[in-house]
Amino acid sequence: MNFKKISAAILAGVMTMTLLAGCGGSKQASSTAAGKDGFPNLKGKNLVVYVSFHEDEAKAMLDDFKDKTGCEYSFLRMPTGEVMTRLMAEKDAPKSDILIGGTADAHALLKEKEINEAYVSKNAKDIPEMYRDKDGNWTGLYVEPLSIGINEDRWEKEFASKGLKKPETFEDLLNPEFKGEIIMPDPKTSGTGYTIVSSLVQARGEEKAMEYLAKLKANVAQFTSSGFTPAQKVGTGEYLICVNFIDDQLIVKKSGFDVSSRIPKDAGWTICSLSKVKGGPNDEAAKAFVDYCLTKEAGDILADFSMAISTRADVKTPEGGQELNDLPIYKDYDFAKAGKDKKDLQEKWSKLK
């Protein structure tokens, strides 16, 4: 089987940056009548959303929001690193209203740069405090722990006979047998990739973490711009092992690929978050969308599409996932510090040989 051809076919068009419109921008006057389920009627409004998670998730939520409010929408999907660059460039003349998706450290950095702004939704009370910014500049939608993903079919056919142990810790990834068989996201462009670096630095101290990362870097065959791509390429068998967020691996598994996942002890993690862009062109629609995203209904849509572990206790845990309280994550991970350290750690990563 030619895994590279299969992988290329699956990936074609999926990870590109695409602007999608919900429907044409209506010019109707806004109605005073209420929308559905207690939401305002936003006919004639248009919401512009930057998205740093899966396209299907965003469209499902925006379609449901449109059904409830009549609000038109458009969205642009791109990796966290790219959306951060774009938002910073647009700071003095914002083009978007919302950033949905991306790691919590990215949203924390946007707060520091005064690019997002505080909005405490009436529904924020249903999200535990540890999963949202204390000032209301960002709110967490779901928790994403880092995980080691393995293509089980390739393992049984090519590696089981060697008597090797499946990697369960970060140290296991340094086994010379895995050289050229590991894929992970690039910390310079991907929020997922940066989480790997910053969480290891915080947990181990910079010197020990950089020593480890230099060895890991030598074993990795490919670094991808997107956090999702490694799970896809392991699913199709192009590579044996990936390191990225577990929900990406569970999406690939749900699609029919034999991928198993292991969350290492003291794994890095993030909170997939939501921010309101400061000075965005559609303030009323942006606030209503934040309100919507924090409902159980939106949480259920996210869980169905993303296989993620919701920050709402009343949203089901995805098959293959773990309850929030059972995750073996590095609980002291500081998202604000990760955001402040980003440029420095990315430069140090780039210099590793």
C-alpha cells in the first residue's frame, strides 16, 4: 500500500487556509423581534470569525448560530501561528470579530498585546474558573492534553517482532528504532507544537528540556505547520508515531484508522479557547456568538466533531477520551507565562541541532 499517496489525497484541500461564507451578506435592517432560544435577532448583521481548529467544527457551530439569530457569517481557517500574525498586523484596524480555537497561551498573549478584550458572558458561570481568563478576555471551550499516537497496524507488522515497547513517555520517543518514524507539529507555526516545547520547559526547567528537545528533534522525520496533520499522516501509515493533542488522534481513529493514544504522565496541555477581538466591526454579533459558544448545545456540537474534552461538566466525554479530573496532565502549566515566553522559546527551538 502506498501510504504517501493515500495521505496526500486525504490531506489535499483540508489544511489549506480557506474563507467560507455562511450565506451572502444580507442588507436587511435588524429586527427588534427575538431570535430562537433566547438569542437576539441579528438579521442584517455579519460576523467575521478567525478559526484555529477544524473547519467542520466551526461551520457546524456558525450554522447553528445563524439558525438561532439570523446572523450571516464568514470565517477564515488557519493555524494558530498564522492567525496570531494576522491579528497583530490588524490591531489598529481589526477585520474580524472573534478568534475561536487556538491554544490558551496564544489568547493570553493577545490579552497582553491588547488585541482581544474582556467580555464576561452570562454563560461563563458554567465554565470552571481554571478554564477561563480571570478578566474575561478568553474562555476555554475544551481541554486538549498532548498524546503519543501510534499506527497499530504498522506496529504489529513491522515493530512488534523486534520486542520493542510501545512509547508511553516522552523519553521513549528517543529510542533509535523510531528515528525517521515520528512526526510532530512545528513549534514555530503550530500552537500544538509550541505547547510541546513550553510545557516541557515549565515542567523540567529550560536546560533539561532543551537537552531533551535537541535529542527528540533528531529523531523526528517531519515538522508540520498544522497540529492536526501529524495524526492524519500516522492514521494513513505514512509515519508510525505522532505527538499532538489527543482529540486530533481520536478524530482520525473515529474516521476508521487504527490509531491508539497514550497521554504521558505530566503531559503538556492547553485549553482550546475563544476570544472577542477588540474593536471588531460587529460588536453585538460577537457578544451573542460568545454567549452561544458557552452553551451546552454548542459544547455537544464541538464534542461530536472534535472528540474533545469539554470544559462544561454536562457535555459527554468522547469515546477514547478521559474525564477532566482523570487526565495525567502537568496541572501547574502556566498559560500566561507560555504566552510571554513564546518568541524566546521559538528562537531557542530553531537553534537546536
